[in-house]
Amino acid sequence: MQGKKNNRKKKKNTNNTTNTDASRSSNAKNNASSVSSDDMAILREQLHRVNLTLKDVSADGNCFFRAICDQRDGSEIHHLDVREEVCEYMEKHEEDFRPFVEDDEEWSVYLARMRKDGSWAGNMEVQACARLLKMRICVHRAGQPRWVLSPYFGESGSSSSGGGEKKMRNNDMSVREEIMDEDCAYHLAYDADRGCEHYNSARMVGTADSDFPGGPISLRLITDAESEIFEIAQKTGFARDIGRVRRHLKKAIEEGRKMESMSHDEVIEFACESLTEELEKERKERESLSFRRKGEENEDENEKGLDDKNAQLNADEDDYGGGGGWERAKTKREKRRGKSKSLLAEEYEALTL
């Protein structure tokens, strides 16, 4: 009987221990959820202070590429294409990235893994993407300074104001011209406090559901500019060059003064239409220039092919008597045999005597 009582006590203690462990596990999950919730609230507040908001993308291992696609295209659809382009860039610039592969993983194995759908992107992919797209990538994280990765060497780093970047080298001026504004970037929000590393797109407040690209964005434009400038940026999706937006606003205000009957909303609408027309014109010019360049490249390739073909024909003519005549071809063969023309003539005379 005593044994049975002891067994019952043991079983009871075991059940109590199990319940205690379950309680601790539940509390841990609740605490983690609480921490996660707090961090997300902090992150959202940080973004709100600079007129940005979260645009959620799918958390399937492709989140970085999806977020970049939303910034560049306004859609996540082509995220696998961006992944492949980034991997190709890294492969072509192996010397810049291979030394940073961790855990003694072979470079070819690393690239093969990174090309697979669902493989998480790391710091190397973020840097490669910035260089590939020729655009800064600004990463926001709860309670930490913004991290800005540059498309050129010597300028990436963290900054509490989004600026603080070093002066670039002279040979990077072509990239500088494309970026336009000093703090223009694609903006991402990074969350590593929910049990996984996840990127979301960070858009201007009020544009999370818009189908135009989420970036690039100049924080100076959407935080320090007049409210009218921000309003135009929201309506057009263009937030990369404060000077250009201000120019179209000024043009709209002058037009409103001429008409003396334009309301505030009509002035904003006029500026938006003017800016959109200019951007569309530039887009068509770029496409036309790209088409012409492609045609010129094809012509150059065709000309090179013809030159190579003509060179080969000339070589064939030299060998087989074309163009230069039989005497020329015969002389070449005689030289190959190591005999001069005069020597052959003397031998022929000796034979005919």
C-alpha cells in the first residue's frame, strides 16, 4: 500500500511538473509576442515620424526581393527575376563577395543555394542589389539608426538622419547623376524579432495601396518640404527630387494667378499633371534612346561580323590565288618551303640545260 501511495505521489508530482513547464512555455510565448508587438509599434512610430508606413509583403523567404520589387515596380510579381539578376551580379563580381561567405561554404554552392526560390537574402544580397540597381537601400529597424547601403564603394553605413554619407569618388559621377537627391533611396523595414528575419516595403504615408512604385524616396522631400510638395509626391508617386516637384508647384501657382479662379486642389492637380507629363516624356525618350543604342550595337556586331568575314576571305584569297593572282600564291608557298624565288629559278635553269 505504501508503494502504491508513493507511486501516486510521483505521478501527481510529474503532472505538476508538466503543467509548470507548459505554463512557462506559454508565458515565454506571450512574452515573446509582447516584445514583438512592442518592437513593431516602435518601428511603425519611427516610420511615421518620417511620413513612411509599412507595406507588408509575403513572408516566404523571398521577402527582401519582394520588398525591392514593390519599391521599384509597385508589385511583388517579378521578385524571382530580381533574385536571379542579383545572383548574376554577384557571380560576375566574385572577388567582391566571395570572401564574405560564412561557414566555409563553397562559392558555387552558395550561389546555387541563393538562386533557389525561398532562400533568405543576407547583407551581401542587399549590397549587391544596391549596386545592381544603382540606388541606395535604406533599412529601418526598431530602436536603431537607419542603415544606408550605397551603390558605390566607400559610402554605405548607418545614419540617424539618413545622410552622413561620405563623398564619392570622381569615377562614380554617372551613378550620382542617376540618384538625383542626396538621400534618395529604396526604403525597407526590417523585423528580426518575431522568430524570423523579415523585410517589408516602406512607402509614403497614404500610398500603401497604390499601384505605382513605392520608391525611390527622398526623406528630405517627404519630411522637410512644404505640405504641398508632400501632397504632390503622394498623388504622383514621385518623391526622389524635391527641386523638380517644387518647380512644378511653382508653375501651377503661377498658372493659378493668371486664371484667378483656381482652388488649392486645382493647383495641386495642375502640378501633378505637369509633373506626370514630364516624367512620361522622359520615359519615352529613355526607351527611344535605349532602342537606338540596341540598334547601334546590333549594327556594330553585324559590321564586325562582315569585317571578320572579309578578313577571312582575303586570307583565303592569299592562300588560293584569289585577288593577288597565281604568282602571289605561288610565292607564299615557296616561302613556306624555305626556298627563295631566285633559288628556284637557278634550279629550273640547271634542269633544262
